[in-house]
Amino acid sequence: MNCPECDAKLNIPDDASVGEIVSCPECGADYEISKKDGANVELKQAETVGEDWGE
Amino acid sequence: MSKVCIVFDRLRTEEKMLHKEASELGHDAVLLDAKITQINTDSNREDYDFGDVVLERCVSYFRGLHFTSSLEFLNVPVLNKFEVANICGNKMFMTLLLKKNNIPTPKTYFSFSSDSAAENLEKVGFPLVIKPVIGSWGRGVMPLKDKDTMEAVFEIRDITDSPHDRIYYLQELIKRPPRDIRVITVGDEPIAAMYRKSSGGFKTNVALGAEPEICEITKEMEDLAVKSSKAMGGGILGIDMMEDEDKGLIVHEVNNTVEFKGLAKVAQRNIPKEMIEFAINHVRK
């Protein structure tokens, strides 16, 4: 699967789960895995760090 | 066999570790994304797959807090409880509760407008550390060393004027070694601790690059951690302490959705396993 932003190849591990974040190795864009069915993976733009994020 | 539900909004290493440990302990474990879960006032517990107990692990504090209130509405046991999350998520509420329970904590000043905070700071004297009442990972934590810095910071707050910007939380700057101590408590029991060394500035947040190093839990640390956990209402917490050159150990923060992936690599006890076992036992009581 390629990065929707810069078209670089995204490395999505086979054991990645829905909800995990993958980052583009070239442009740095973050994507969240929204659906995964075997090798079919759907991505959505990951949320950016919010004011209330953390521990 | 019990069923544990781990509620997340961003699946991090910690949530995956908890899921793995729950499975390895022979429990049924589910991961649930809070962002796609819908609840209404007619909802029932049976409508969802929350299992016997929920570990609320959202990275967004407000999302996690409000999700927790929904779970408690549905009578689903959740860790941490709403009241604990509510207090620990707000530095002012937390500090007041620490002090109320005679737990040594830095002297902290509260003002409710920039003018009042400026008047107090000039009276008390520089430096003081300003911290947002809501927020984490050291964001917005700044030492106010002189009047120019204070005026710049306060002016920015007056311009942004978010509700929490009107609450001024100013704390004494503690003389200490360039590190602090994080103790993880599970059910009022300290299970692991680490030193978090500053990477140069005065902040010691691991999220900012502070180097974690295993710390042996002394009797004093244990007593303070237990007392702090009980004061907040228990559950799974991260107690932060500083070594004040004059006063000894002081507790400056108690964290609600504790991060532990760094400490888990070096701790003697299995942190996610302890958390799962505590959660299961919590509902068996």
C-alpha cells in the first residue's frame, strides 16, 4: 500500500491491528489502520496530538 | 475465565501488551476503539462487548474520562474509576487532594485571572513554574524566571483564552537532582519504579526524551506511593516524586492512564500482567 500523501510505499506489518498507527517513511504522515481483513488494509488520517493527550 | 476489554483511541504498545498478557493468562481479551463506539441514554450493558471489566486506556484524557462516565452509567466495572480519572486529570484537583491528605507536595499557588496571578507572582517572587491544569508530557510547563517571561506567557494565555487558560497553577521550583521518580501502583501497591533523567532542560518527561533507569523502591517511596494512591481513590496509577534537597521526597503528580512500555523492559515484575490480574480480581471481590 502506498502513502496517500506522497505515494511512497508504506510498511504495514502482517500482525498490525486496527487502531494502530503507521507512519510514512518518506513524508512522515501518520495513518491509522481503520479496517484490516487479511492483506486488505484501509487507512484513515491519524488524529494529531491534542491538548489533552497523555497520561 | 474472565473477559477483559481494553478501551483505546490510539493502539499503542501498552494496549497491545495488556491484550497479550490477558490472553496468556487464559482470559478472553478484546480491544475496543472508543472513537467508533456509540452510547445513548437507553443503552444497556448487554448491547456491548465490554466483558467483565474494562481498562480505559485512551490517550485523549477527555475522551477517556467521558467514556468512563458512560461505562459507569452502564454499570460496567472500569479502571480507573471516573472519580479517580477526574481528579488525576486535573493538576489543581490532584494537588489539593494530595495536600489535604498530608502528602508532601510542592507549594502551589492558584489564581483565576492573569492580573491576579501576576500580582501573586511579584509578591512571592521569581521563579515559579507555570503548568496547565489539564495536559501531559510536560506541555506548557514553563519556569517563569523573570517579569518579562511572566508577562509574555500571561499575554499568550489571555489571547488564546481557552477555559483552562483562566486557571493559573504556579508551583515552587524544586531544588533537586536533574531527575524525578515514577512509581507505578496497582491497587495501592507499588510494583515498579524508574528514575527519569532530564535530557538537558528541567523537564523529566519520558515523552520528551528523558532517559528511564530502574529505581529500587525504598520504604519511603513505598509509603508515599501507597498514601498517594489511596488519596486519589486507588486503581492503576503513576506516582511522580522529586527529591527535594531540603524536604526529601515530595509527590508532584499522580497520573491516571499510566504509560509503562519503557519501564516494562527493565522492571522485575511483569507490569501488564499485574494490571490484568488486578483488574480481574477487582471484579471478583
